[in-house]
Amino acid sequence: MTSAISIRENLIPSGRPIQIGMAATAFLLGYVGPFGSTAAFGQFVSTLFWALIIVLSVGSVQLLRGVVTSLTPSWGEVRRELVLLGVFTLVYTPQVQILIWLFDRRESFSFEGIAELGVKVFAISLWIVAMRFVLRGWRKESIPEVVVPERPRLFQRLDAAQDAAILQMSAEDHYVVVALSDGTTQRILLRLSDGIAEMDGVEGFATHRSHWVAASAIVGSRRERGRVFLRLSNGAEVPVSRGYQAAFKEAGILD
């Protein structure tokens, strides 16, 4: 057998599935016998050889990645990967050559042989890195990005559950009472106008100089003796002053 190559990806995650995959790869390579390894060593020894190749590759990458990353914190990923690729080739190639010699004493050390092996290690590793970037790009394109809407700034003043929504705000003296979709209310020291400003684009309406409601919270309306009330999803009713009714009529909420 004249040469051996790294068969592991240059970015190695951890976990039992990866360990199982490494073991399965070693058995497969021992059975297939690339580079004449099985013919030279036999299937059992060939499997052991490739297992050691994998372990050396993984160990070298993990160690070198940590060193290169710590020395180049401001570099871009592509630039860092290319440097890591070069350093990996220089460090890993002699390890493979020594391993080959330990398994096959007929192999001799020569500059030409090590250089040829280094070229193969570099080429295969470059291909693996390139494929990793290609697959990563394909995965980003195939998986739609989930946009999580930001919560209004007013939530920074509240102790509310992550999935709670603001249904209504009412002014009481120098405070604002905030009604939430989880059935709770909270009283905060704030002007109603400032609270409305901190709703950050959430559609809503001022129904009175002391009340604001979220559009999504409105489920109906009713009239009583000339007065208009909005019914909200939490069961509350909010009065709509005459000066504010035009906005609700334009929105189709009131007739």
C-alpha cells in the first residue's frame, strides 16, 4: 500500500451518532480496502488501520481548529478554513506516513513519498471542506427562514409570559393598567401616550383619552342609550367616545 488519506470532515461535531458513524466508516473501509489496504493487511488489520486514520484525523482537526480560531478571531470563515487546511495537511501527513510504516515496514520514508501523500491529503481535505460549504448553502436554501416577530418595547416594563399579548391599556391617574391575553393585568407608572408609542407597530385604536385596545382583541361591539362599547376577547367592554368613532367606522368595526 502506497498512501492513505484523511476520510473525516474538517469540522467534527461530537455525540454518540458521530462515534457510531466513525466506527461504521472504519468497518466499511476495512471491507472495501481502498489503496490496497485489505489486500496488504487482511480485513481485520485493515479495519484497525482505517480506525486509527479516522481517530488521528478527528483529533488533529479538533486540536488545530481550536488553535487557529484562537489566533484568528477577526478572520472570516473561508480565510480561516483555508489556513486550517494548510496547517492540517502539514501536521496530519507525517502522522499518516508513520502509521503506514508501522503497518507495512516495506514502506520507506522519502521526501517524494511524503510530498505525494501530502498532496493527496490536501486535495481530499479541500474537497471535503468545499462540499461542506455547498451542503450548508443548499440546506439554508431548502429550509425556509422562520421570522420571529419582535415583541413591543412595552413588554420590557412587564412581567409577562413569552406568548402573552397586550389586549388593552387604560389610564388610571399617573398609571397605566395593561390587560394581557393570559387573563392577568399589570399596573405600571407610565403615561398612556407613552405606552401606545411603545407598542411598536401593533395595530390598535385609542377608544377614549383613557383607553387603547389592540385591533386583534376586538370581537364585537354594542350600543346602549347612544353610547358605543367594544367587546374584547377577554370579556371586557371598552367605551368608544364620539370623537374616536370615525376611526372605527373607517376600519369597518362600527357601522
